[in-house]
Amino acid sequence: MSASTAKPASTAKPGARRPRRLTKRQQQRLVRGVLYVVFVAGLVGLVLLADWETTRRNFFNVELARTMFPEVLTIAARNTILYTFLAFSFGLTFGLLLALMRLSSIAPYRWLATIYIETFRGLPALLTIFLVGIGIPIAFGTRWPTLVTITLGLGIVAAAYMAETIRAGIEGVPKGQMEAARSLGMSYTRAMISIIIPQGFRIIIPPLTNELGLLIKDTSLLFVIGTTPATKELLKFGRDLLNINANATPLIVVGVVYLMITVPLTQLVRVLERRNARSR
Amino acid sequence: MTTDGSQTQVPAIEVRDLRKSFGELEVLKGFDFHVNEGEVVCVIGPSGSGKSTLLRCVNRLEEPTSGQILIEGEDITDVDADVDALRSRIGMVFQSFNLFPHLSVLRNLTIAQRRVRRRSKAEAHEVARSNLERVGLLDKIDAYPSHLSGGQQQRVAIARALSMDPDMMLFDEPTSALDPELVGEVLAVMRDLATEGMTMMVVTHEMGFAQEVGDRVVFMDDGAVVEEGPPEQVLGDPQHERTRRFLKMVR
Ligand SMILES: Nc1ncnc2c1ncn2[C@@H]1O[C@H](COP(=O)(O)OP(=O)(O)O)[C@@H](O)[C@H]1O
Ligand SMILES: [Mg+2]
């Protein structure tokens, strides 16, 4: 503890080993120091220079935020989740069908599935939503129930993406699994259902969860098909309030709600990926 | 284990002039071969000589290019043959075990019984238990394949095949993927099976097993039978230069 025991080692040969240049370690420490200084300076600058009152009024207006509750949760967030769920279920089911078609030994099935997948992955999602929500009703003079329109508008594209993910999962199952199943007398279909697809899905749970996250954000495109107060999803809900109040606070609130949904999901993906990696 | 002399009997497996090509590559070049009921035939030969292809043709995991395969007298190369029903009568054991990793040992053994044989849950469980006991792994009934050693996995794979009550068993180098110290336990199970009278076609590099358990040994090379006969003859006093060279290599 005393100074006499702490010093001697470093001062044993004064000057003799004094390096002329910085060691690699010292260099690194210097760079880190500079980066910290820049960060703190930026923060101080922001605090001093920003117009905090204007910012608070336009982005963090508590009174305005308060008026958004509970509807932002009971209507907007609920709809976002409902639409995501519907589109995901449709995409998963139809995507599985497309994946099986792509793997089929019957060539026309393969072509059909390939054309579908390439088409809807190649088009902007917005175009498909326009097509389903506006194009088809105009052409045939029929209007589907809103939920059907929404499910198809988002699900048609989701199915195309998920089909490729599912196909990769199925192809990721070792060939020996199908052979073992067939050698026990199972038909191709039975082997697919009991042996291959369950294993394929295990492989693709992380990418599928990712696609779920993308889908949540894609529900924000649904505004183009027109909504009633009861069918607004999060972004439309926030945008309308933005326009009415000429204030950005609703966007911040809606953004926070989005994050409350998507961040746990990305964390979940991380957990699943780690678990998958361990079970190999 | 050879059945003594009932001349009217049809072979369990009969292969006539079997040819199989993958594109330009002809792998089986007119193969003639048979296994009698209750017989254990060991197939030996260099790597790439077509042993796996031959075995896989027998239960039509590969489509033969030409020739005939008769299982208990029934032509299975016929387009109308019920391949699924045929396969359920032929047990197959793979070099890489191929257990279903997402299912417990019990479910590995019951799934085909339930889905293919349409057995009741109780019956399937009963059969599974007795076959696990047979391979000495009843205590692993609830384990998952990834928690078993290679030798244990292969014994479960044998029990899985046996649970379908097959008329015959095909083995494709069942011990080649195993650590040396685990080979014995798998061979012991196969030896028991042979003793119980199972019809077996075994592709193997275990010359000791072929010598001891085999009723007949077939040496094949380059897609055709080079020589066959009792193990003492083929392994002990080979007539062909290629057989001698091969045996010198594996010993
Ligand atoms: N599915 C396949 N496609 C193309 N070639 C194959 C296929 N399966 C086997 N072969 C070829 O057939 C030959 C015999 O293979 P195989 O029957 O596995 O031999 P072995 O089991 O005696 O080692 C090898 O040259 C191999 O590359
Ligand atoms: Mg082989």
C-alpha cells in the first residue's frame, strides 16, 4: 500500500527503457480516448445548441400523447398485430404449398411455383397491395371483406418469401432422413409430414421469425387501401394525428409501440439462433 | 443358417442381370445374385464398386436401369409393384444410422408401425420395447438420438427396422462410421439376429464378421460379381487375383 512498495518496479531503470514511440496498446488507448472526447463534445454541443422547447413541443408533447391512449393500443396496435398474424398464417400455409411445389417431381408445378415466387419477390409490396385492394375491386366490381383484402394484400408477397425460406429448410434436412423414412415403408407424403417438414421448420424458425418482423413493418403499407377509424393500423393512426395536430408527437408514440412489438421479437430470434447453434 | 435343401423354395432376394447407370456412368453391369431365406450373405468389394447401389436397388431406393429383382418371388421392378408395401417388409440399416433426430428413441421405433402398419399405440409400444430389449437399449427408450453414442444409435436403428417385423434385413456398412471400440456391440447384435434365422444381406469391411457369421461371401468389383462362395473359400482361398489383391489391402 505504501508508496515505497508501489514505485520501485517502474523506476528501477529510469530512462533506460523509455520507448520513443507509443506501443500498440498505448496507441489503442489514445484512439479510444479521442473517440470518447468527440462523443462527449457532441453531446454537450447538442444540449447547448438544440432548441429544446421547440423539440419538446413538437416531438414529446405529453398532453397530446395522452389523448392517444388507449386507442393507440386497443385499436391501432391491435390491428397491426391482427393483420400481421393473418398475413403470416396465410403466407406460411401458402408458402409451404409453394415450397412443396418447387420441390415436386412434376415439372409444371415447379414452373408455376417458380414464376409465382420470382414475380412477387420482384415487385414492390405496395404494388401487390394496390392490386389486391384497389385493382381487383375496380376490375370485377366486387369488394371483399376488409380482412380478406388485407390478408391477401400482405400474404401474397409474404408467401413468396416464405416459400423460399421453407424450401431451404426442407433441403437442409439430410437426404438420409427421407431414405430412412421411405425404407420403413412410409410414402413420400407421409415422410414429408412426419419426418422432413418438422425438421425443416426447426432449421428455419429464426429466419421465419425475421420475416414476421418484416411483416409487422409492412402492415404500415396498408393505408393505401383505405381505412375506417376501426381498421387503422399503427402508422395510419399516427399519421392522421400528425396531420390533424401538425405535431410529430404521435409518430414518436407510434414508433415506441412498434419497438415494443419488434424488439422482443428480434431478441427472440437471437435466443432461438443461439439454441439452434447449441443443439447441433 | 442355410435352409437344408428344400429345392422348391424361392430365394428371399433374387437379382437377375441387374444394370444401373447414373447418366453415362454404368455402376452395375449385369449383376446376378441371390439370397435364400434364412441365409446371411456378406457382400465385400472395393469402395466405389457399386455395393451400396446394389443394396439400394433391392428396396428400390434406386431405380434399376434394367434387369429384374424378385423379392420372395415377386418382381418389384414391375411398374405396378407397391413399393411402400415392399419396403416395409425389408429392413434397411444405413452407414450413417439416419435416426430421426427430432423424435425420441421410442417414437423412432413406433412412428412407422403406427403410420404404415396401422398398429395401435399399445401394440407399437410393446413391439418397440421388446426390440429395444433385444439390442440392449431399453433404458434409452426416452432418450433423443443426439444423446446416444454412435454404437447405440446404430443399435436403435436396427431395432427400428426390426419393429416393422421385416422378412429380411439389408445392412450397408453398418459399422464403417463407428469408432473402433463401438464396432463390437453392433456386430454382436447382428450376430444374434443371424442366429435367430434372419435373412440378411450385409455390405461390410469386417472380414471377421463375414468369416464367422456369413453363410456366403460375394466379392464384387466394378459392378459385377467376381467370385462367391462359403467364407472359408472366398476369404481363405480366393480364386481370383482381384479378390486376393483386395483382401491383402483390407487386412
Ligand atoms: N446418385 C448417384 N449419382 C451419381 N453417381 C452415383 C450415385 N450413387 C453412386 N454413384 C456412383 O456409383 C459408383 C458406385 O457407388 P456405390 O454404390 O456407393 O459404391 P460402394 O458402396 O461400393 O462404395 C461410384 O462411382 C459413385 O460415385
Ligand atoms: Mg457404399
